[in-house]
Amino acid sequence: MNEVPLFAAPGASTASTAGGGLLEVMLALALVVALIAGLAWLMKRMRGFGIAGHDRIQVLGERALGPKERCVLVRVGTTDILVGVSSASVTTLHVFPEGASTEAPPAPPAANPNAPTFKALLLRSLGK
């Protein structure tokens, strides 16, 4: 009868299995880290997903006033509020009455469409 031993002899282990085990552990660790990074990215992209009433506050526009200061126009329900945001605080600057237009004004039309271009003025000043 050929019996298969249940346990290998202590001298029968090889160095290749130790290297293979280390490779498997490193690959599993890389897979777990990649999974965590992927889930963090997904949560950041779908920040408002599943929150009821998440459209009650809308940011209509913002303008940087300095490196850490900005001016933000926010609509809460039907009220538009202009707030100043800095690294230390958030301050209400103005509350617009309901029905007030906070849309950007149209761009002014060109004063004179036949005005010379910068290139033409430069060439003329150089005498060319």
C-alpha cells in the first residue's frame, strides 16, 4: 500500500514556497489598499447621493477675494444670501429680498467696433 504522509518532513520544505507566500501577501495588501482608495474616491464623487433634500442649498457663484477669502452667493429655498468665507469665519454680507435678481448683468457692447487693434497701434508707434 502506498500511503501518502499527512505531514511533510521538516527538511522537505523549500525556499521557493516562502518567497511565493511573501508575494501573495504583498499582492493581497496592494489589493486591499487599492480597494480602500477606490471606495474613498467613489464616496467623494457621490457625496450627496442618498441625502434627502440635498438641493435645498445651492451655490450660485463664488469669487476669490484673496488667498483664503472668498465671496459666495448661496440660495436657500427662495432667498439669496451673499456670504464672506475666510479661514476663520463665515459672515453674512447681504440678504437679498425675495424676487431680487442676482443674475450677472449682460456684458457691455463694444464701444467702437472700428477701433484699431493693439497690434496696429504698436506698429504705428514703431513707425512701421
